[in-house]
Amino acid sequence: MKHGKSWLPAHILAWAYAALLVVPLYYLLASAFKTNDQIFASPFSLPTSLSFGNFGTAFESADLGLAVVNSALVTAFSLALTLALAIPAAFAIARATGPLGAFVEKVFSLGFLIPTFAALFPTFLLAAATGLFHTRLFMVLFLPATAMPLSVVILVQFMRTIPKEMEEAARMDGASTFAVLRHVYTPMCLPGIATVLLLNFLTFWNEYLYSLVIIGPDPSQRTVQVALPTLKSLTGTDYGVLTAGTVLTLVPVWAVYTVLQKRMQQALVSGAVKM
């Protein structure tokens, strides 16, 4: 009984935190099926009907279909480039034994100290100087640079847990450095790679400031986070349409999070079985 009572405050705090997360989500979902009058009259009541009119209006008014495609392209290519750069960099740092490896790791860690707004103006000048201003290509090249510090630091910690004997055994079989990275380190770092993918996907998909400044409001180029605020100017104060558009942009996030979370858990379980 004493042991159960000691856990009671923790359970209360956990359920309270869960409620803080669920209540806004419920309000968002319920409002997406309501009119303005229904939202203001009874904000937390269930919708009287499940009409998808608000979703259709939001999709057409802000051209969310094209915006989702633009965001998907920018996010997918940025994630691929991030992994292509971060995995070899983390591999080299994790295998380094001298002070140089620790120094390079600290250099990557300095990226956490750069505020978002501090790099905005230099980034704008760089985009203009390279002729990539108002293009999605610049965002594909820029976003991986912002994600490298976190990605490298996470992957380095995972790679350092791999026994050196496995690399030595692969070397004895004639494996090259690239083969060791591909067949030894990468498969065993799947939990870290899944974590990096998940964190960076959320960051890239939800990025707004740089997408607005660099890509601009052009309907053919803008991402979903830039297109979503235009619903307010297009539909006035129709909060049902605004919340419906927000829900549409959250569906890909939920889908990717579900897939990566399962794969990360599977990788962790398989690694524990092997050990």
C-alpha cells in the first residue's frame, strides 16, 4: 500500500499532463466540423453533424493540395540530404580516438547556440547571391544545415555503443570503410536514424519563418505552413475553416510519426534480442 501511495502523485501528474494535451486536440477536431456560431456558443460540445464542408472550403481556398506536395518535396529531399551528410560525419567522429574527434563534435554542438532569427538576414543574402531566392531548392539545401548539429550529436552517441570488435571482424573479412559503415554501423543505428528522421521531419514540415521569407507566398511554390495562414484573409473569421485546414496539415505529421515510432520500437527490440 505504501508503494502504491508513493506512485499516486506521479499518476496524477501524468493524467493531468495527458489532459492538457488532449483537450486542445479535441477542441481543434470538434471545431473543424462547426460553424462560427456553434464554436462561440458551445466551444467544447460535440459537433451536431460530421459535414466535411469546412475541409473542402479550406482545401480549395488555400490550394492546400499543391502546398502539401511542396512541403512533402522539400521535407523528403531535406531529410535524405541530412542523413547523407550526418551519418558519415557521425561515423567519423565516433571512430576518432584523439582530441580532434572531440573538438569536431564540439564544433557541431555550437550549432545549438545560433538563434533562429540571427541567421535570417544572412540566409536571405545568401539566397539572393546564389540566385535561389524564391525557390524550393534553397530550402532543400538550407534545412539540412540547420539539422546537422542535432543529427550528428544523436547519431554519434548511438554509434559509440557499437562494439569495436564488430568493425575489426568486418575488417578481417576484407570490408572497406564504406562497407563497415553500410553493413555494420548503419543497421545497428536504426533507432538513432529513426529518431533523427522523426525529429527532423517535424521540424522541416512545421518550418514557417524561412519558408515565408525565402520561398515567398507564391501559390505554386509555397509550403503548407505558409499557405495555411492565408485562410484567414480569404475566409475572414470563419474559424471552422481555419481549424479544418489545420487538421488537414496535421494528418501527414500523424501518419509519419506513427510509422517511424513503430519502426524505432522494432529496431530497439531487435537490438535487445541480439544483445
